[in-house]
Amino acid sequence: MMAEAARAVGVGLLGPSGIGQAHAHAYTLVRQALWPAVAVPRLTGVYGRQPARTEMTRARYGFERASERCALRQTVSRLRPFARRRART
């Protein structure tokens, strides 16, 4: 019996250094660690404030693109007040 092909799930990374690199590395190991994988990450983009580090992370882990600008920026800025309110309670 053949295993079904795992579906790809797009993954974007905010912050290309520190814990961001640890997550990027973990995404590259999913096929090896979880077999048979139900879903595998497709590394769509890495976003950060430092262009050189962002590009290095893109090249090292195989992200499709690297940028200083992220479409999620507006969403994240809308969520910040909610996160602060929730932390106080």
C-alpha cells in the first residue's frame, strides 16, 4: 500500500535571527522527523528588518523570498492592543 503524498502548507517567518532560525531549521526537518508526514511546510517567505540577515536566512533554508516588508504587518499591528489587554487580565 502506497502512502499518500503530503500536502504542502505555506509557512512565513517573521524575524530571521535567533529563534526564527531555530524554527526555520525545524521546518526543514519535518519530512525526516514526522514520517509519514500528513503535511509538509513550503517555506514561502522570510521577513525581517535587517536585509542582509533576512537574505542569508532565505538562502540557507530555501525560502522562496525575503523582504523587509510583510503583508502581515497590518494584521500584527492590529493584534498588539488585544495582546496587551489579555496579558493584564
